[in-house]
Amino acid sequence: MPDEVKLSGLKYKWKVNNIESGIELFTPPLLIKEGIDNIFTISLTVTDTNGCSSSAEFIKSVSFPNFSVEFLDKTYCLNDNTPHKVTVVPDYEGVQLTGGNVKFNSDSKVWEFIPANAGLIKPGQVTITIIGAFASGTTNLIAAPEANFTHSFNDRTKKLSLTNSSEKGDEYVWTINGNKREPQTKRVTIIEDLSNFDGNEIEVSLTVFSKCDENTKTEIIKIENSQEKKCEEKIEGVIIQEQNTFKEEDGLSVVDNLEIKTIVDTVITPTKELYGLVLRNLTNYLNGSKNSILEKLFLILLDDTSVLLKKDINNEILKKYYRTQVKLFISILHCQEKETLQLDEKNISIRLKNILDAIDTDFNDFIELEIKIDIKDMLPEIVSLQTFLKDCAQTNKSEILREFITNNLVTKL
């Protein structure tokens, strides 16, 4: 206003896009939209006490604010129950947010979100958006890194290698047989010298620490005993040597004879298949892991063979394959620990005893029918069943089983 104009008594008339007001300082409730030109026509008329007036009109273009939603951190822990501030820039009163279960704290007058309440059950991204605006902010929720490791044991050097293959964390701590090691900040391989360790297994734990939580993997590692390995290698050689004798009957499968075909289908082929099955998974058979299925594998096959043999007491093929079946079963038991073979201190495992009793019964029947099931030794190529059983009885780890083999089987051959 000019200096000579008296401000008292002046009347004002504002008009902004058809919104009118007569107050001196007018703040119209205008809707500023995003993505368009927000242009407003503003006119003002001022009238003094004498009725004189003056008017002005101008056009104003108002840009939509360049909003952003900001978090204090780039990542938060998935299980974090602490409220964290979410900031809107620029700070306009009345701005509303949505997403991530964000809440407005009326006491502190700030927006907050709690990671554990953000709606995620696994690591992922949370997005919080301004309602009515193309503006949002994102942050990542992370979980505790998963601990993991691999291992290998060198039987010659007695060194155990432990390789940390965990997800990235802040710190890693190994615990070996209850002995906690110094924390590490890098994922590396450590070497344990077990030269003076006389056990069969070792407990290894690896814990990963991070800002979110900690995670631990524990594993019982079996330390390969060189004596057990020699036993496995010996039995593998025995089984393969026995398997090689099957070639002598390869031509029988094409013989046009019903009796021979019955022997091939009922005895020869199943026995060959059983040998192949055991050799393909030899370690698990020799350590007792497969004991639960031995009845299914052997009882029917032994019975089918013995039934045919009792009908044809001079059939050398049936005798041979019965011997090989018994050898395979006893071979499977040869390297097993006492605890695996026995039900308790006085009894053999029931599943194994059922098969042994079936063989014992067959041997009694063979004696009664005067079936000479065994052959003479032609060492080293041909080992009689009696010699084979004697050797097994001398070295088996179960005294009860040794006595059974000696008293119930060897003496009847």
C-alpha cells in the first residue's frame, strides 16, 4: 500500500479459483495434485473508508512437493520389536502414510514402524507410501544368517578339515567337543589335528552372530577308523570274488527248460541282484544302517533256494547259490559294532536272529536229507562255506554271534 493510505478500515475481497474471502490474510484450502500443472487465478480488491477501491489479479503456478519417505537404516532385523522413525521430506502437516503397518505416534508427532509387525514372515522388502502421492520409501528386513559348514577327514594324516560355508555374519565361533574357539570375522577353513583322538565321533558346532540374532549348526562327525575301513575293503573283496563266480551260470537264462528257468527266475537272478544292491551301497550295509530290511531281502530268497534244493538234493547250482546267500548275509554282519548286532548283552538283534535261525533250520534239514551243502577248499580261489564261517566267527565283534556261528552253523558243515 502507498504510505499515505490508512490501513485502518480497509476492506479486502479475495477470490482464488471461485473461493472468496474478506479477511486480510487469506489461506485458501487448495488441492495440489501430482502430475499436472496446478494453476490458480488470484484476485484481490481493497476498498477504503471513502469507497475508493483498487484491484489486482495474477496467476500463480504451484508445483506438487517432491516428497520422499526416508528410513534411518537401510536394513532392519525381521524380529525387531522396536519402533523406528519414518520421515517424510518435506515435512507437511497432514501427510498420511500406508504400508508396513506404519503408525503415527501422536505423542511424539512422528511416523513409526515396527519391523516385527511389518507383515513379513521371512526376509524381504517393506515399502511405505504417501497416500495420494507417487512417493514411497523401501527398507529391507533381514534374518539371522544361517550357520553351515562342511567337513572332511584324512585318515592318513588324522586331520579334520572344517570349512565355514555359513551366510555372511559379523562373527563366527567354532565349538569342538565342548571346547569353544576364539571368534573369527571371516569364513575360512580350520584344521583339527586328531592324531591323539581315540574316539569314533566328534561333536562340532558353528555359531554365526549378527546384529539380528545368532544361529548355530551342530553335527556329530564320525571319524573313520582305519581298522573299520580295512574290514570294509576286505569284505568288499570277498563279495566281489563271490560275485564273479556267477558268470558260470550266465548261459542258463536262454536254456529252454522249465526246471532250469525256475531256478534262474527264483534263485540265480534274485541272488545276482541282491549282490549288486549290496555292493552299490556297501558302507550302509556293513555299518548296520540297512539291518531293518535284511529280513525282507534274505528270508524269502533263502527259503526259495532251500525248498528247491530239498526237492533236488544233488543240484550243485542250488547248493552254490545257497552258500553265496549265506556268505553275503554273514559278510554284512562282519564289520558291524556289537551294539548294532545285539539286542542286549545276552541276545542277538531279533531281525538278525530270525535270519540266522532260518539258516540253522535249513542246515538241520540238509543233514537229515543228507544234502552236502558245502564244498572243499581250493585256496585261495575257492573258499568253503565252513572256512568262511570259521574266519568270521574269529573276528566278529559280538561274542554272542561268534558263538552262534560256531555252535549252530560251522559244526553242521
